[in-house]
Amino acid sequence: MDLKGTNEPEFPIFVRFENGEFESYDDVEDLIHNLEDFDSDVNTDCEARDARGRKVRLKLKLLELKELSLQ
């Protein structure tokens, strides 16, 4: 997955969870191994943003990245 274009999310990816805590993820492998199952469309109390602060649509299911795109 090429994430270097300006229309693609840039790492690190930051996720704010419902309890207010933030986690950062440096690459796709980091997302897969540490976030495991996540859907930014379903987890509406959480928010994902890229290195530039842009909102990100992030979906992981069973240790597989399904979607990583700008909203």
C-alpha cells in the first residue's frame, strides 16, 4: 500500500479512544499488531487522524487492514 501521496494518510496514525487516551501507530504493521480489530465508522467515540491531523477512515478486522483512507 503506497501511503506517500498527498491524498493518502501519512504515518504516524493517531487514534483517540473513548476514554480520551491517544495511541500512535508508525506503520501498517504497527496498526495490525497493536490495534487488531477497529472500525472508525462503528467506533464513533474514537477518532483516527494522520500525521497532518486529517481525519482517517481506519478499518482492521482479524489482524488484517481492510481500509486506511482520508475521510
